[in-house]
Amino acid sequence: MIKNLFKSRIALLYIMSISMVFSFSAWMSLLNNYVIEVASFNGSQIGILQSLREIPGFLAFTVVLVILFIAQQRLAYISMITLGLGVFLTGFYPSATGLYLTTIIMSIGFHYLETLNQSLSLQWIDKQKAPIILGKLSAAKSFASLIAFIVIFIMMKFYSVEYKYVYAFFGLSTSLVGIIAWIGFEHFKDDVVQEKKLVIKKEYWLFYILTFFAGARRQIFVVFAGFLLVEKFGVDIHNMVILLFVNACLNIYFAPKIGRFIARVGESITLRFEYIGLVIVFISYAFVENIYFAFFLYIVDHLLFSMAIALNTYFQKIADPKDISTANAVSFTINHIAAVFLPFLLGMVWLYSSSLVFIIGAAIGFLSFILSFLVPYKPEQGFETTLKANKS
């Protein structure tokens, strides 16, 4: 049984996904309380930290250069170990400079691993099964988050474990899993030899634009939605963990259903549903005054982002198989262009008006909604957008 596990590509995808989320969920769920309670951060400093966190994401295209010398699978193991190291060190340096440096280390490992995990998923999973399996992988990630939140809650609620030791536990866990996977799994050969140079094709333009907007919206949610709950409503670490726990439980249930929904109705309808939902949620964030309604928005926001699977499967259907690795790395960079400067700029806006930050997010969501009408009902190579279909 164990021997067969180490020969399964899907099993490796599950292990990479779970280990990545296990430590990153801990890092992220503790962050707002940690930087406010221990490091005394303000809105501007959290914006700077989040911008620094996204620089390695912006440089994700460098994966293409690295895989010239290191195989994708082996680089994924190195990324797991680096991610764990960054999380491990986070709690031991509660100053602005220390947090900036450990965040960069953590982020290099996380973004390389996320890029490689997504690339290998699209290469190894059949197109027809991709939405369903990606939905199950999303549910597995939520389960890992769930376990992380339970462990954090027990450690901090009942044993009053310090932040630094909580971070150390989760970081060490991911690094150890990376080492075990490196030793245990066989090396899988590529079914299609991947391009080893940057690929930016005009046929993928709609995917690139939607990816850029997705990165911008994600930053507003990741950086400022949680910060709003802590700063405006005074939500403590225990209640934040409970909220994230609820999110994880719901995603475990809904993510596979979302995958089946995408397989049934297609990417275009799913993306429209996601984008218009995000517009409503962001407008509501701007004016929310009730803490329970804010909790509700946070949960709905999280579930809507699970529909991002549709953007990945849209790309899988329109992409040349040999382009997946390099084009995926490029898309990760595009996704993080806004991420590099947006948290810093919106951190400045936050000092003036937190509502305006979420109004900007709603505007970005609306632009995405308009563009989603260009996604064909049945996208494929040569039929990437409805505009192309009209010309032919």
C-alpha cells in the first residue's frame, strides 16, 4: 500500500498541496494578530509586508530558468523545505525588518511550490477529469487548513503556546514532509516534454488579463478583509481561528461540488457567477457595521474564490500541452504584478478610508465580470475567446 502510494502522481499532488497549505494557513491565520499584538504594525506596515510577500510571486517566471537545471518535481521538494524554513523563523523575529526578511524566505518557497504544483496538476490530470480532481484537491487543502486551525486553537487556547513556537511547529512539519517525499517518491517522467523558455502567446491574452485581475482581487481579500475584522471589530486570535475553521469545513464540502459544477456548466458561466458575487461582497465590505454580517461576508468571499478552479481549467483547455509549465509560470507572474504594489498603495488608502479599498475591489470584480463574457462555453485550442469565434 505504502509502496504504491509513492508511485502515484496524484498522491504526490495531494501531499504537495496539503503540506503547502498546512504551514501557509498557520502563517496567514496568525499574521494579523501577530503583527498587531507583538510587532505593533499599522495599516501601512502590513501593506509593505504583503507587498514583499508577493515579490517572489511576481518573479515566478524564474521557475522556467531554474527547471533548466533542476527537474520540476525535485524543485517542488526544495520549495517545500524553503517554505517550511521561512514559517519556522517567522516567530523568532517580531520586528518589522525581521518579519520582512522571513516573509520573503517563506514566500519564495510558497510561490515556487504553488507554481509547480499547479503546473504539474495541469500536466498530469486528464482534461475531462481536471475540474473534479482539482475540486477534490481544493477540499484536501481545506482539510489541511482545518487541521492546522484545530492545532493552533488547542495550542494557544488551552496551552497558551507562544506565537514563535506555533510557527516553528508548522514550519518544521512542512520541511520534514518535503524531505520524506524527496526520498520516498519515484521521479515521474514528463508525458509531454515542456518548453524551457518563456512563453507569452497572444492566444492566451484573455486568460492573462483575467489572471491579472484575479491577483488584484485576491490581494484585497487576503490583506485587508482579515485586517478589517481585527482592526475595526477587534476580533481576537481565537475567533479568527474559529472563522477560518468554519471556512475550511464549508470548503471541504463545497469544493468537490464546485468542481462538478464547472464540469457540468462550463468555465464561462462559473466565472460570471464568481465575479458578480465578488462585486456584491466587496461593496458590502465597504459599508459593513455589524460584526456577524462581516463574518458572513468573509465566509462567502472565501467560497467564491474556490471557483478560481474554472480559470485554471479554462487555460488547460486552450493551452498547447507543451506550453503548460512555462505559460503557467508566466501567468503566476502576471497574477502577482498587482500584488507587488497594490497592498502598499491600498495600505496608504486604508489610512484615509478603509471603505474605498473595498470599492476599488468591487470595480476590479466588475471588469472581470464583463470580460468573462468573452470566455467560450466550450473553450479549446483555436477557440480561445468568443471574439476569435466571431472572426472565423
